[in-house]
Amino acid sequence: MTTLPLVLLLALPLGAGLLLPLLGAASSALLVRNLAALVAAAQLLVGLVCWRLPPPPLHLAWVPKLGLELELGLDNLSLPLVLLTALLTIAAVLSAPADQPRPRLFFSLLLATNLGVVGAFLARNALLFVLAYELVLIPTTLLVAIWGGPRQAGAAIRFLLYGAVSGLSLLAAVLAFGWLNANGFSFNFDDLAQASLSPRSQGWILALLLLAFGLKLPIVPLHGWQPLTYSQAPIPVVMLLGGAVSKMGAYGLLRFGVGFLPEAWAAWSPWIAAAGAVTAVYGALNAIAQLEMRRLMAYSSLGHLGLLVLALAAATPMSLQGAVAQILAHGLIVALLFACVGLIERKTGTTAIPELSGLLNPLRGLPFTSGMLLLALMAAAGIPGLAGFPAELLVFEGSWTAFPRDTLICLLASSLTAVYAVRLFNRVGFGRLDNARADWQPTHWGERLPALALTVTVIAAGIWPQALVGWSEAATASLALRPSVMPSMLGAQPAAARSASAQSLPARSIAARIVPAQAAPALAVAALPPGRP
Amino acid sequence: MSTPTATAPAAAPTPLIPPSTHRWAEVIHRLEAGGSMLPDTPENLMQIIGIYKAYAVPMDFYWRDLLYIAERVFLNPLPAFKYFPSQEYLDRPNAYAGEQSQLRIWRGGEKAHPELLQFMATGETGAMPKLLHHLWHDRINMEFAEACMQAMLWHQGMGGRFNDYLASEAYRANADRAIKAYFKGNPAMLALYALFPEMFMEQVKQMSYYANLGLFWEVMAPVFFEMSDIYDEGGFKGVPDAMNFLVNGIFAVAGRPIYHHVYVGDECIEVIPKSEGFTWLYEAALPYVEAVFYRTAPFRGTKSYNAQAGQVPGDQADFHYGILYADVFPVGSAGIPPTLLMQDMLHFLPPYLKDLYKQHRRGEQDQLIQLGITFQRSMYNVTSAVIQALRCALLYPLDDTDPDHLLANRHFFEAQMDRFLRPEARLDAIQTQAYR
């Protein structure tokens, strides 16, 4: 098998991103949009090919003196995220209006964002990861600054500042990782996984990583950029930010924190779990208080990221599996939520909750769009049969043994989703449809398509949860730092659980085919004493 | 050379009374000038006449079935087929239209309207047995007519003597006779009647309201058909013409007897005999307008009103859930939007209304709402006709030169307009064509 698919995954958005601005000025926005969607669809297709025929890692020397190598690869942690990013890019591109202003630049920047995110997921070199991570900041900031809402300047500046701090923290952490590694100077992931660092160094590096990825994810109290950016950025950008870009933070925590710094992670995990619980409660309570739909969705997203952080902190095989599932489910659901909100905003001209009512009216409202929004909120609330349920179930069940109190808090916070969903629908879905305001045109199928595709995916993932959890079973089990079941009850369970996990791998498990050896270092540290925090 | 003299402008006639300062002064002045609450525009005229036509066809079914239920189904404890009037009632000649009528006022034919018969035969789905049309709801929605009847029964005291008569000994004796005749040979029902006489009496009262409303609509259906015909012939010049036609029609049949006869086999039992002297205007038309246009009930729509939270007035006379206040948008969030009637009218829209609806809002997709709003406009016009008719009956001509008389008229109109001061009233909305 050739490494061509890995190259294509990056070359497609890169090439299109460079070529789109060269199209004639007379090119219609629709044409540019469709070309961008086609490129993202091709990327998704290549990703699916990689799923069926895993490509070998790619290793090319770039700047060896700096330790910067072009090392690309896919494993069962990064492949689903690449597929998610490609899918969300298609949805985001198609969610842009057919008369998108300055379309050549807009869609180029969207593809540049895609390039950065996919590059980060493909990177097998920490410096390369940092480069890709930083690359994302530039197009997203421009997208917010140029096409944002009335407060676009403030939102862009805040987004840039938070992003810059995040990037600098990550760079510092990665450089420290390379320089302080007693085994030698390298940024290769395999080398980092076996790095020999003093506990003090591990602590400092983890602190920097938590700052970097906590800002990107975000986690309370590092979330200051999120509500404003989500409320001001164009909808396609928010879909990518919430669905894919923020997942770089989650992926980074899992890959760098849990994977490369297991001892420090285990030591800090009670605090990380507490931060997750605080984030979940803070997000849910703020969502309840919002009077603007975009901000409500932003805080809803924040709250559900708290669950993800809890799962990562617990680091049991089941919680990590839940974390990956939550990354995927959250990405789909957030993108769907914003796709629906975007449609409502496009038709009604507002997302202010007090100004909207009767959206479910079958004749004059937006019943189809509102129905999809309701379904997305139900998925976020963890209703069985939808994508959120298996993810949250694994998160809660997997985290309970490690942090029962924080898990309980997150469980209660998650249940608050139903509160703001019902409040939202009671206000905007039902009630009088004001004749003076309700002169809206209905959404047509072309506009509904992105949200509809995401809706189908959310339902499919709920009905077939293996699509969410099957990917990561092997890798997450090998990264686990704690057993899923209390050791005091089943003393030999950790090893047995890992063995069972490995045996239950699906026959076509990508982990088993692509990087079977990569999990070994993590497995070594997984044998932490059961009594460790 | 003579100095040119400026021509004095023609002096405008000095109003005999000062302008109204009422919130609805503009509408009041229009009423005083012989107009309607609905502004006089060509589109308003087209809308209301078109909807009268679409209303008249189902109404032609309503009145026949209401009388069938009142006179034939009567107290059937399992009236599963009450919406299937017998052929006799479908062929029943209209008392005020057709060659056979003793007092022919309207030009229409005596039989059920051809469009109605066509729809009953095929519906929207095509020809199939009546029962399947019924179960598939591809039919005229008699439930709307029954809801109107129930509103009249429930509100009761709205002027006139009809409701008082239902409590009289004479009525009870007639009802008793009808009940015993109807259940003759049915000891179980007679035993029940002996045990619970008031329950049966209440049912008979309801049947009397069925008859009342049926007789009311028997008059209105040919009125609306004729208005449509006149409009098609180019006969109406404006909304006031249409309103005046209604006013004249009201007076033409104001004395029509309101009665309730029950047929048991070949026997006719007069539960409310014509000799009691109940008349169409006072015992049917005015209570109907009051109960259905203004009041109705707060529990019909999809929105729940909470009486304990003070959302429902304590006095039924203050109810305001009728079509004049209804929000037809959310299919029931305020009052009774006549959702079922709107469905019925949709089958019989004249082509010019369909074309109009295609040009606005969501075109064909939401013509149900657009026709509902048209219906609301038309009912404001009908209410204007009733107000003018009452003014004619109780007060003074509009061209009266006595300021005291004009002030009396003014106070009457202002009192009527007071009912539209509440925010739910759609009087403000119908003043512009933007309300669709």
C-alpha cells in the first residue's frame, strides 16, 4: 500500500485552497462553493479508502536539525477524526449561502482550516503537529474578522489572542518535551511516548499542554473566546470550529497528556476531572440563561466538552472509549445544531430567542429545520437512539469508578440539557407566530441538505454505536491508566480487561493493522498501581 | 374696472357632531358614513366575496345536516351516522331560494349546491363509499358546525327569549312528549329517562340549538351564493355595497320563524312550535354572532388558557376567543381559528382567490392560512352588517340631521368598538393588506 492517500488528504485542501482564489472574478459563488464541497468530498472518500486499506506511515526529512520531520500516519485515534473533519467541511461548505460574499477567499480559508486540522490529526511529529495547529488559527481568525457579525473585530481579536496563547503554550510544551527528554532530542510520537522525563518536568509540560488544549477545547475558565466567537462567526466557520477545530484540543489531551505523560496525567487527573465537572455545570447553567440561540449552543457545546474532559481524566478503557465517541458525537451534534441555527437565522434574520416563536408551525414556520434542531438537542441530551447516548453512557460508566463525585455532577449537568432544550423550544418552537414578523420563505432541500446529512449521521450513530466506539477500542484500551472496574472488587481485572479488549477487536480494526506497536509504551505505563489517584 | 373678487372656496359641510376621540375613531367615522369595519379596497372586496362563496358550499351541508340531526337523529344514544344526512335532507328545498319557496328572496336554486354534491361524491381522493370518505376525513367537517352550536348553547343568555323558553314548562312538556315518543318501545331508555330526566332535557335543549343554527345557516348559504354571483356579474362596487346587501338580507328574513320539530316515524312533534314567535334575527343571528364571532371558548385551540392564573375572564360575556380575535397562524393559539372550516373552504375556493394567494407569502403552501385571514376579514364585514342592522333597528338613520340622534348613533358605534380595544382583536390588522 502506498502513502499516496496520506498525501492526498493534505494535498486536496491545499491545492484547492490555492487554486480557488485564481478562479475568475466572475465565477459565481455557487460554483466556488460546489468546487470546495467537491474537494472536501474527495477528501472524505480518500479517508474512507484509508479506513479500508490502511496506508503505511510517511516519513520524509524536512528540517532535521530542528527535529522537524514530515511524519504522517493514521491510527484508530486519528482516522475517525480525519473523517469527521472531512464530513464537517462538506457540511460547512454547503451551509454557506449560495450568494456567499467574496466566495473565492471564503472557501479557500475554509479549506485552509481543514488543511490545518487534518494536518494536526495526521502528524506523527510533535513539531509538525504544532505547525498544523498554528496554521488553523490564521484562516479562522480571518474568517471571523471578515465575515463575522456586528462584533466581528472584537471576536476576531479575542479569538486570535486566546489562540496565540494556546499555540505558544503548545510550542513551549513540545520544545520542552524534546529538549528535556533524557533519551535524546526528538519530536517523533513514538519517541515521545517513551520519553524519560523527571516528574517535575512532566508536571510543567502537562501544565503547558493543559493551558494550550484547554484554551482550544475550551475548558472553564479558559473559554472566554468561545461564546463571542460562536455568536459572531459565520455559521460554516462555527460548524468547523465547534465540530472539528476544538477537537484538536481533545485529541491533543488524549495523545500528549494521557499518551505521553501518563504519570503526570494520573497525578493531576482529580483536578482535571474537577475542571470537567465545573465546565459541564457552568456550560449547562449558562445555556439555560441565554436569550440568544448561538450563545445558547456555544454554552451547550462547552458543557458537553466538560464530559469529554471528565472521561479523559478518568482514563479507564471505557472512559477513553467514551471520550473518543464523545469527540465524534459532539462534533456531529454541534455542527448540526449550528447548521439548524444558521438556517433559522438566514430565514428569520435573527437568533434572538425572545423575537422568535411558532417556528414549528407547519404552514408558516420552519418545521423541518426546527425538527432537526429538536433532534440535535435530544442527541445532545443523550436520548437513546441518537449519537449522544452511547458516548455519554460510556463516559459516565467509564468515569464512575475513578471519579464518582465528578461523574455524578456531570450527569446532573448533562440532564440540564433537557431543561434548556425544552425552554428553547417552548419559546421559539411553539406559541404565536407573529404575522408582522413571520413573512419568511421556507427552507428548500438544497439548504437543508447539510443539516439533513448530519441528522442522518447522528441517528445512524445512535442506532449503530459501533460506528462511534468501534474505531478506538484497541487504542483507548492500551492508553488507559486505570481499570474500568474497581480493582478492590476484581483484583486481576485491569490486565484481563485489556486482554478482553484486545481480543474483542473487530477483524478489520485499523489499530491492529496500522500501528499495532504504538500502544506498547502506553501499555507499559498502564500498569500503574491501582491505588494511584 | 371692477376689482376681481376671489372666488370663495366651497364651504365644506360642517359636521353636526365633533369627531370621535375613540381609539377606533377612523373606523367609527367609516361606519357613520355607511361603511364597514373593513376598508373599502378592491382587493378586500374580492377577498370577502370569494371566501363567502367558499364558505357557502360547506354551509349548504351544515344547515342540512344540523336540521337532520335535530329532527331525525335527535336523541339517538349512538349517533355514529349523524354526519350522513338522509337523501331527504340533501334534497330538502331551501325555504328562501328556488321556485318552490313561499318567500323567495334569493335567486339560488332549491337543491344542494352542485359543487357540494360533486365533492360529497368524489372528495379529494376520488369516488369511494361514503364511509371511507368519512374515515379518511375527505369530507365536510361537521365538527365545526357542532362547535358553533355548542358555543351558542354554552353561552346561552345573549339576548332574545329563546334560551329562557328552553326553561319553560311549555318547552319541558313538549320535550317530554318528544322523548317518550322517540323512545317508545324502548324500556331501557325510558327507564333511564325516569331516573335522569334532566340529562335528557339537556340533550333536547342541545337539539333545539342544532335546529336554531341550521335554520340560521339555511338563510345565510343562499345569501353568500348570491353575493358571489353578483360579484361575478360586476354588481358590487365596493365593500360597503357588499355590507349593505347583507344588511338588506338580514332585514328581509329577520322575521323568519325559528322552531324545532322532531319527526318520529310519520309523527311531527313540535318541541318549539313556530307559533312561539321566535324570529331569525333576534333568536338566531344575533346570538350566533355574539357566541361565535366574539366569544366562543378558551379551550378549543392548541393553546391552553389557565383559568386559575387569571387568563380566562370570570364572566363569560367577556370572553374573546372568536374569529374576530383569533390568531389563525398557529392553528389554534388564540380562540377558535376555524381550522376545520378553513379545510372545508379550501375545497371550494374560486380561481381568483387561488391566484391571489399564489402571489403572496408562501403561495400554495400556506393558502390555508391566507384564506383563514380572508375569512377573518369577511367576518369583520359580516359583523359590520350586523352592527349596522342593529343601529337601523334600534337607533337612527345615518343621514339624520338631529345632532342628538347622531350622538346616540356615535355612542352605539363607540360601544361596539370598545370590544375591539383588547390587544387580541384583529381589527387593526385588517386595516392593511399586509396582513395575509
